[in-house]
Amino acid sequence: QIHAIIRYAMGGRAAEEMGDVLDALRARLMAEFKVSAIRTSSLEAYLREREAMVRGKRHDISEHVDAAISAVFDRIAREVQRRIGDAFDVPIYVVGGGA
């Protein structure tokens, strides 16, 4: 039921929102490490592992992952709040593809 409420509130845009997390993470990492591109498959692994391999060295990117998720999560929470109001105390979880 909760999933249906969130899907309704987001107008079926959950996949777009996850893409937004990857885009936000990509932008942050490109600026941090001064690289011109990062493959989506690499970003997905970085998101899961919270580490990035750049120029042969592992970097803890937890801060960047948290910031990217938080920005999108806040937008989802605001939209859910806008559409269904204060009547519900709805927990929102960010989950992967198989969930």
C-alpha cells in the first residue's frame, strides 16, 4: 500500500528519481576528481560500495553519496507531502532494482 501511495504521489517517476541520484553523484564526483566522464555502470557500483577507484586509488565517497541521495530524497518527500498532505506519516526508503 505504501508503495502504491508513493508511486501515485510521484506519478510513476521513481526510475527518473533514481537517475537523478546518479546524475547528482556524477556531477559531484566529476568536480571532486576533475574527470570529464564517469560511466553509469561505475556510478551504480560507487553508489552501492560508497567507494570510487580513481587513478588507481580507492576513495571514500560516502559524503557525496549521502548528499546525492539526500537531495533527491528531499524532493520526493516534498512531493509526497504535497500530494497526500499531513494525513499520513509515510516512511520513504531508497531501494535497489530487485526490491
